[in-house]
Amino acid sequence: MIKALPVFHNNQYNKIIRQATSSCEFSPRKTQTLVPEPTMSSSVGLIIPCKAAVAWEAGKPLVMEQVEVAPPQALEVRIQIKYTSLCHTDLYFWEAKGQTPLFPRIFGHEASGIVESVGEGVNVFQVGDHVLPVFTGECGECRHCKSEESNMCDLLRINTDRGFMLNDGKSRFSIDGQPIHHFLGTSTFSEYTVVHSGSLAKINPLAPLDKVCVLSCGISTGLGSTLNVAKPKQGSTVAIFGLGAVGLAAAEGARIAGASRIIGIDLNPKRFDEAKKFGVTEFLNPKDQDRPIQEVIAEMTDGGVDRSIECTGNINAMISAFECVHDGWGVAVLVGVPNKEAVFMTKPINLLSERTLKGSFFGNYKPRTDLPSVIEMYMNKKLDVDKFITHRVPFSEINKAFDLMLKGEGLRCVIDMEK
Ligand SMILES: NC(=O)c1ccc[n+]([C@@H]2O[C@H](COP(=O)([O-])OP(=O)(O)OC[C@H]3O[C@@H](n4cnc5c(N)ncnc54)[C@H](O)[C@@H]3O)[C@@H](O)[C@H]2O)c1
Ligand SMILES: [Zn+2]
Ligand SMILES: [Zn+2]
């Protein structure tokens, strides 16, 4: 028997008139078209042929293909992706250096979209709902989902090595019958995708989808890592390692929390100008120092910062981020996704001296329960997301977003699926 997911408080959006999904404008390459014009009403229950950017091999440019997207099964939702952006986690798994290679695969996990159809047992979402897919889900039933402290759902927590849907261990994407792997249960580099309903947050339909897409991973992750996990007190000193979108969102959290000093650390000096817009007050480049950066920070701050947040994915930066916090009360939070072989090494005395080391996915936010309130922070102008969006490209030029990130240029590049 199919057990429906619990209905959450953000159900009030059910009452608002839904915006219909527009038709898929892609002209199929093949002669046999399964769905001639897949509109919201005509495509329900049918396979949708549409465009997707497929990674066939590690590190090779994505190829725009026509894929077939199967209808959603029990507790799944098929969504039309409107906007997606590139997060560094996509890049690591596409490069597959120090991560499990799984190809062919459709990457993408930071996105916004509109519900096209729902599978059996889905009562929380309706066709036309505005949604953000999230790489880590919330079943609402398990001990983690019931705990106020955890967002590590037993059923739907992040799993970077799974390439298929939970229901049947199969893919909903195929090309001429060949299955294409999913990524993080989201695979948003496709005009249509299928996700588990527990990995979707229903959002205020008035929120602009071309902007709030960046809240579906990086910005919420950085913000929550500071506000929910590091929890700096008013007047604290905070160090941020890595000044990409995640790190600068962590800096935004520090500013909101009333930090007195925000010290930004990055190897890329281009980041420093950008970081000034995010309230970062001082900058350090480890390459300019002749001793470990944690020693430099300890000297600048009379023994260490009160809080540090690591947003690089680099193991040495993780160790520095921990060792630069003040003894007695300092808290370090690891956010970056490391190479899977990386080992964290520090002297136990650093912990005994009453420093705390933490880590977090998605800033400890529960995606379905908490993400709508992050959207409201944006709608109420408490959180500015516009300044994180430094580039925009049409879907046909998605590889440009990869080039920009590889060069360390800009923060988030939003990909418009309709162009
Ligand atoms: N835990 C989570 O839930 C979660 C969610 C999203 C992203 N992430 C991870 O967060 C990290 C940041 O993501 P992003 O999209 O902002 O990436 P990004 O590439 O935009 O930014 C990373 C920054 O770190 C800097 N950097 C790299 N190595 C460094 C080092 N040794 N010392 C100082 N700076 C260094 C880079 O120059 C860059 O500016 C990635 O590892 C990503 O996988 C984690
Ligand atoms: Zn991400
Ligand atoms: Zn759960």
C-alpha cells in the first residue's frame, strides 16, 4: 500500500490559482513522436520527449539530446524545469576526480520548476504548483524527519552514488531505450525531470522562478550553515573559507547574525572584490602567507575566530577552518564536499581545548518544511539573492556555465530552460 507523505503547513498555496505549464517547444529529431505537443493536460501519464544536457563521459562537454521522460510513479512528481543553475557539487561529479564515476548521467540539482503531473499517492502537490527540487529530501516519517535537530532523512538523504529512482531502481530517463542515470534524485539539466515528492518544496507562486532557483541548493546551504549550525552571536568574529556562492551566502548569514568581523579566505583574488558586496570585512589569500593560515587568523583575532564556515571542499581548508577557531568556545562548520578518499587530521588536543567541529548538508534546513520560509526571507527583502546571480545563459549554452565555474569567474550562472 502506498503511504502518502504528511501534508505540511505550506499547503496554503494550494488555494492560489495555478499557472499552467507551457508546451515543450523542442522539435523532436525522430520521426515517431510519442507526445506531439506535450502540454500539461495532454502529457499526463505519457512519456515526454524533451531536451536534456547529457554527460556521456567524465569531464567532457554535455551534449544536448532528446530524452524520453517516463511518467512519475507512486510518490513521484514530474516537473517542468524553468531555471537551473550550476553548483560546484555538479562539477565534482561531472569531473569524477575523487568521486564515483556514473555515466551517462543528467546532472543538475539547483533549480525551479512547475509540477506537470503527479504519481499515485501524491496529495501534497498539484499540477501547476511552483516547486524547488532539493538534493536531500524529507519523508516526514523517519526519526530524522521527526527530530528538530536533523535533516538527514533516512529515506531521502543525499546519495551521490545512486543513479536510479528509489521506487523500482530504474531511471525515468532514456535515449532510444538506453537508461540515463539520475543525479541526486533531481537531474535538473532536462526540460522535464521526475523527483520523489519528498525531495520537492512547494513555494510561494509569486516568487520569481528565475531568481529563487539559487535557493534550492547553494544559497540556502551557506545561509543555514551560519544561521542554523554555526550560530554566531551578535558581535562575533567569523571566518569564511571559500568565497563562491555558498561561502558568500554563509557570509550573508554572518552579517544577518550581527557579526562584527567577517574574514574571507580564498585562493582566488578575484573573489575579494565580489565579497565586499556581502559584508566581508577582511581578506586573506593563503598563497600570500608563509605560514599556515590558521596561525595568521589566530594572530589577527587574539587567539582565533568565534566561528568559521568552510565552503571549499578542500581538505586542507577544512583543517585550517577548524584550527582557526578560538579554544574554549570556537565552532567550525564543514560544508564543502570533499574528495571521497580525504581524511581529516588534527591533533586531539585541539578538540580537548573545547573547540567544536560540525558539518552540515543544506544548512540543516529540512527542505519541505523550511525552504518556503527561506523564500519568504527573499520576498520580504531580508535576503538578497540577485547579487549571487552574476551570469545567465540559455540552456543551449549550458557548457558555458561549466567554463565559468572552472575559471573561478562569477558566482551563480542561471540557465534559462526556455532559450
Ligand atoms: N554541504 C552541502 O550541503 C553543500 C551544498 C552545496 C555545495 N556544497 C559544496 O560547497 C562548496 C562550495 O560550493 P560553491 O558552489 O560555492 O563553489 P565555488 O567554486 O563557487 O566556490 C568555491 C571557492 O573556494 C575556493 N577555494 C578552493 N580551495 C580553496 C582553499 N584550499 N582555500 C581557500 N579557498 C579555496 C575557490 O577559489 C572558490 O572561490 C563545494 O565543495 C560544494 O560541493 C556543499
Ligand atoms: Zn549544490
Ligand atoms: Zn525522513
